Amino acid sequence: MISVDLDSTLNTLIYDWLEYINEREEKHYTINDIKCFDEPILLKYIEYIDNPNLYDHLGLLDGAIEFIKELQKIDDVQIVSVTQDHHLKSKEKFVATHFPGVPLINVKDCKLAHTKNSWLIDDKLSNIKSHIEAGNGNGIVFTNGEYRYNDNSDYISMGDYGEIVKYIKMKQQQEQI
């Protein structure tokens, strides 16, 4: 099973939120200025993500649809996300529109029960360590080519979708030997 986080791994959430903030602050914050979703500048503009129709207005990162299709050639794929109740309908519609047939799993407790051969692909703003139960599963931190994430050597950091697909295929081939 390959689990792919939705927010800022497949969609433009953090980029759109920063654009919203920059317009109000007259600043030029970039993704490199943000370490986590609890960053004070993000929380100052929490109303942006409190919109129940938020996902009706978000875009996809370039190549996201093709990425999911390539992963489906490797293994079963699910899209995972910690979802607040007021976003659920909008988020379900977003996933059904862009990734038809791929299940959306609401991970309220931020834990995914993974087996040894499963994968979680998450963005650098999430705490990937908290999403994978100790000793189970493989984590990849998706950096979208803009930054490198090295706070935990247990999880590899990769900058683009193609790199991730190649890596998972290589690891699976190694396991078959």
C-alpha cells in the first residue's frame, strides 16, 4: 500500500495560503520560511483554511495526477489527510474530481498502521515521524524541489514525483532479490 498525503504533497494548499498571506502582509514569504503548519504567520491567517469550501479553490501541483497513476502501477494507492469535519465534503469532492477511484482516508489521529512494505509520502510541513508507527512502513518526505528536509535520517527526502516513483520501484526490486 502506498499512502500519499493530500495537502501540499498533491495540492497547492501551502502555496495558495502563502499567497493569501503575502497579499495582506505585503511580504514575500516562501515555503522556505515555513517549518510546520503551526508557524505563527500561518496561524495569524487561520481564516484562510477555516473556509469549509477551501478545497473547491485549490489547484494541483504539476504532475500530481500522473504521479498517482504511476504509483498505481506499483501498488494500491490511497490518499490520506487529517481532515476537519467542516472540510470533509470539499476535500472528498476534490479527491473524487482529480483522482477518481482513489480512496481518501481521513486520518484523524495522525497515525497510519503500515506494514513493513508500505509507504507514506508526505510533505515537509508534516511530522512524518508521528504518522508512521514505530518500526513499520517507509517514509518519503516530498520537497517539491524547493527545499531539503533532513531532520530525521530515517526518512528520505525527495524533490520530485519521478524521483519518488523510481526509488519505490528500486526498493521493491531489491526486496524481491
